[in-house]
Amino acid sequence: MTAATARLDLRLDAHDKHRIAKAAALRGLPVSAFVRQAVLREADNAIAAAAVVMLSEEESRRFLAALDAPFQPNEPLRQAMQNAAALVPR
């Protein structure tokens, strides 16, 4: 097991500390392990939620239609592709 390399301090009122200690005891864990597990689980949930994009039904239809449509580069992209092609020796 690796040793902890950083600390996280927080202030709680007595009621919250008691609730956390009771929950940790019910799980058979030290308070620090219980808090670490709970906080990391919440952190993973927050990170996962931020990585998901939710589309409405109409947005989903428009997105899928755009994927199905043939590729049509705009003028700046056409120019960039021409410039890139000029840089590549044949």
C-alpha cells in the first residue's frame, strides 16, 4: 500500500461529523477511508457528467443528418488544404 502524499482538511459541524463517523462504522471503515471513497466516487461522477453531452431529440436528428450528409469543405478549409498540399513534396 502506498503512503498518502497529500492532505485534505475540511471543517464540519459536530452533527455532520457524527453522521460521517456513524456511516463509516456501519461500513467497517475508518472515517478517513470512508470519506476518501465517497469523495473520489463523487469526483468520478462529476468528471463523467462533464464529459457527456446531452442532445434533445431535435438536436440528435440534426446531428445525425449532418453526419450522413456528404462532406462539403468551406472556403477557408479548401484554402488550407491547398496550402498543405503545396508543402508536401510529390
